[in-house]
Amino acid sequence: MPAFLIHQPRCVFIHNPKTGGQALRHLLLQKGHYEGPVTGEIPEPWRDAFSFAFVRNPFDRLISAWKMFSEGIEDTGWKVPLDLKPGMSLTEFLDIVVDESIGYSEPNRAGKIRVRKHTLPQTHAYYGIDQAGFLGRFEHYVRDVQTIFDRIGFATPPPKPRHVTRRGPYQEYFEEATRSRAGEYYAADLERFGYEF
């Protein structure tokens, strides 16, 4: 997902999907004083600004994306893309997630491309997470958003995440085969951020 330079307050938000970023994007970009989006490398003129991103347990993030793309999100009216199978199984969803023949950087609204954009490993260069000066965790969302707001002088209460899927704990949705497959695909995330199943 893209990075944005917000002018007031000056900061760079690196939006990693399914980590509570929509709420932050809505709040920080609503005044319209920003540049971007850019993917990958943050432009040189932006590098002096405080930068931040969020990460999430990759198993939890995967289930959140699967539920969103297979069931939609009732509260926000977000619908399953027409070219995706409503109610697809986690195995079918993982088939799309790991399919390297499906692009992710094209400005295309096709469902499979959107799935790939939302489910690439968080350590993938497309997101540019390595450039974040502060890395918040979805699991500590309110606390970490407050840390960011204190740092940039943004006197607003932390927002609640948007596009929240209704579901049980992520562990309930995995079988051994899907757990193993997801663990292999997200191995770099698990190691880098210290997450476990």
C-alpha cells in the first residue's frame, strides 16, 4: 500500500493494509494537505519527517483479509469484488495470495490484484516498512496511535480501526495444511516481528 507525506502535522504514514490504516488515513488525510501515494522507496524530500507504519500478526492479518474478500464488511458496505468467489475457502484464498503470477502494483481494481496488495508479506519492499521510524503493532493499536499522535503533536483521540471483520480468533480458521502454507509464506514477517501462531 502507499506512503503519504502529510503536511499538517508533518509526518509520513506508510499504510500497510489490514493493520488499522484506513482509520488513520481517513483522519490524517481528511484535510487534503498531503502528497502521495508512493510505493516502495520514500522520496528523498520526505525523509526528514517522522515516519510510521503498523504491523500485525500475519496469521491474524490473513484471516482478516480472507473474511473481507470472501464475505464483505456489513458495517461499512464494503462488498466482495465481482470477480472473486463469495464465500471462498481459506485454501482457495491462499491460492490467490501465494500466486506470484498475479500482480500487485498495477493500478487495477481487479479482485485478485487487490487480494495480493492486501496480503503480501509486510516485509515486502512494496510496503517500505523498513523506512518507518516508528513501527506500531495492531495488537496495541490505541496505545501506539497515541504514541504517534503525541510525537507529531496531533491533539485528537486515536480512531478505532475501520473495515473490521466479524469473526472468532484467527487460530480457529486454520487446519494444519493452511497453517503450514501461511507460515511458510509469511516466514520473514514472523521472524522479523517476533510473531507466532
